[in-house]
Amino acid sequence: MIVDLKAHEILVPTFDEFYALKKSKEIIIFLWDLLDGIDTVSDWAKDNDVAYRCQVEKIQKRRWETGIKTDGYTLEIPDSE
């Protein structure tokens, strides 16, 4: 809930706004989990660069599951569905 103190009114997000926020949070958590997975791989593959690179490649490819698109310079974040 957002309170606009100047207008003295409570701004309640619409369902679409709420869903977009929820979707954004889910994307953030998913991407954080991927980073955490890469960090875990770095712990168990300290002495094996080939294994590390192989696992990181598998993990990082999952970022596309979010629906985010990029041309390499800008990100296009999906709207709520």
C-alpha cells in the first residue's frame, strides 16, 4: 500500500500492478538462485576449471527462462501475463 501524504489518499495497486510486482519478485529470486548456484559450483570445482566452466554454462543458460530478452545492450523485461 502506498500513501500519498500530499494528496491525503491511499493508493492501492491494481491487480495488474500487483501481479507485475509479484512477477518481478519471482524473476529476481530466480536470477539470485542462479547466481547462488554458480557460487556453489565455484566452491566444489575449485581445482577443476573444465568442470566449473561446464556447470556455469548450464546454469547461466537458464536465465532465458525468465522471458527477459536482450540485444546485448538493453534488457526487455516481460510484462505481467
